[in-house]
Amino acid sequence: MNPTTITAPPGTPFIDVVREFEASRTKVFRASTDPELVARWLGPRELEMDLHSYDARTGGSYGYVHRDAAGNEYAFRGVFHTVVPEERIVQTFEYAGAPDVVSVDCTTYEDLGGRTRLHTHTVFPSVEARDAALASGMEHGIVESMDRLDEVAGGDLPLLPEDDD
Amino acid sequence: MNPTTITAPPGTPFIDVVREFEASRTKVFRASTDPELVARWLGPRELEMDLHSYDARTGGSYGYVHRDAAGNEYAFRGVFHTVVPEERIVQTFEYAGAPDVVSVDCTTYEDLGGRTRLHTHTVFPSVEARDAALASGMEHGIVESMDRLDEVAGGDLPLLPEDDD
């Protein structure tokens, strides 16, 4: 597995995540936006995923619930400000357990020649909200999500008519 | 006119705007969300407003163009992450002249007993982007928008069936 680099400078509301994938940008982007594929990697492995919606286009919305073995539920939702296929996604993010703390993720997909670099820049409404999110163990969820995305994007994806890779 | 207080601490990506209105929260909120009313106050006075859409509900989108006397156009768009009537609006914001710089505004409406305090907390994706926005003269636009909103909210608004003020 490739490493996932998480950067969160002290005293800022920012988190940056960088990860390279041994899969084409076409596949990484599709795995990042197709609801059936997203449901297979978004979140840590130990949680059950209930993806209510994932309408990954500019102006679309999404929502999902993670459920642990004890039945505790963790709900998330947001809207897509920008979706440029294979290039960029800007979306809001809110965890129901921290209501009204809305962060924004800007994710870019860089073609490394058959391989892909994903970079997500996240900004929180305050330094304190960023620190609370980090303290909640989000790093574990990010690293496992990236590893699982690698498995999905690197596997056999259903071919679409426009595929050229 | 009541003063508009704009706070932008150096070295942060935040801008806070606080303004009180001599109008009820019902009226201020309606003037903030009804497209025909929004078109009457959003932006500085010297620009013509072309409001393409303003669907102020959770998951909705908006877009508008400001045009100056020379015909120069300034386009803006975003999505509404949260709209809780008379309480809170969280929305993204992007100026086409600074593409991919997406900020988030969280606006709360506080009932002061017939009067209303509006507070908008904005966060940019970087300190540099925040500083560039300030340098572009956005403070003038904010202050004039708040003054114009005061005029609209304090005027005779069309009554709606649910009105109780």
C-alpha cells in the first residue's frame, strides 16, 4: 500500500491529505464518484456503510451513515459545489455529531501517467473545530479509506462506453 | 444606518461580519432568501444585478452576475449546504474571477426582540485567498449590501400566509 500523507499545521484550520494510486485517473475518479463504488471504500473498515445518496455532480448532494458493531450511528452529509470529471471535486462536509461545523474539501486528481495523485485540502470554520476533528480519530478513517479506495480503483471496475484506458 | 463590523484577524483565513437591523428576524430572513428581494440588495449600489437563480433551501444553488457601467461582468455562484428558516444559512461562494477559490459563509439570524442581529462567518481555503478577497475591495460591497438589505427588510415586504409580525 502507498502511504497517505496527512498535514495539519498547528494553529490553522487546514488539513491536507495526499495519496498516490497505482491506477489511472479515470479509475480513481470513477471509484470516487460512482455511488456503488463509493460505498465500498468510504470510511474505516470496521464500520458498516449505509450510503443514502451520492449525486457527485455540481449542485448535487450526498449523505451516508456509518454504523458500528454496537449499533451506534455516525451520519454525514454535504453538497457538491464543483465536480469537474477527472480533475476536481469541491464539496461541503458535516458530521451530525458536530452539528453546524461545516468543512469544505477540495480534491484534485493529478495524472502521473497511468498512476494518480489525489490531494484533498480541507478547511474548517475554526482552528478549534479542526483540532476536534483530528482528536476524534479521523486520521484512521482517512488512511483506511485511501487504502480501500486503492483496492477498489485498482480492481476490475465495470467498463463504461467512454472508457479509453 | 447601523454600522457594519468587519473583522479579519491577520494570518487567518476568516472574515466575520456583524450587522444589526431595525427589522424583525422574519423580515430580514425573507429579504435574505426571496430571489426578488435578494436582487434588490446583494452587491454594491453602482453595479447592475442579474440574478440567475437563488434557490435558498438546503441542497439548492444560486448564481448571479454583477455588471458595471462599462459592461464588465463579475459572476458568482454557490450551493446552499444548510438553510434553517430564520436561523441559519451555510452556503459556498465562488467568484469566477478567482476560480476554484471556494469560501463558505455561515450566517446566523439572532432575534433581538423585533430587531435582528446578522452574523456571517466566512472561511477561505487559504490566508492568501482571504487577503486577496479583502484587497479586491469586498468590504465596500459588504457594507453597501448590508445597508441595502436594511432598506429592503425595513420596507414593506409582500405579506405571506405564515406572517405573524
